[in-house]
Amino acid sequence: MNLEAIAQVAADETVLGASAAPIASAPFSQRLQAEFEAVNAKMSAAEIGLQELAAGKPSDLHHVMLSLEDAKLSFQLLVQVRNKVLEAYQEVMRMQV
């Protein structure tokens, strides 16, 4: 992730909570699907960079390692979100009506 992307996220009002309407407008399933696709794209880009590096093509090792780490952290976050959603579902299923 580059500094421009971080600055854009920091400047985004929806992240800071000033305007929650855009976040609430999309259903959870669509937001989750979009995150799956974003993580998949990051992992694919990291794998392509790694393959180019292994093939001896001129590529920047620093950028390849950053993309690998970004993909790894994104995947770990997605797994944790999945775990929390699963725990919440199991808790709801244990409730007595």
C-alpha cells in the first residue's frame, strides 16, 4: 500500500464516521463479496510479482515483498472477519426463542 492510498483513506469522511450513509447503503453480503474480490486481486498480483521475480525478470524485490505482505495481512483480516461472523451466527443459533 502506498502513501497516496493511505492519505486517501485518511481523507475519506466515511472512514472517519462523518457520513455513515454510504457504508450502510450496501448490504453486508455485497460488501463481503467485494472484500473477497479485493483480497483475491491482491493475492493474484503478489503471486504474479513473485513469479516474475523467480523467472529472473527485472522487478523490484522491495515492491514484491510489500505486495506479498499486503496480501498476507489482507487474507488474515478476511479470515478473522469470517471467524467473527461464524461465531455470531453460532451465538444466534444457540439463542432460545
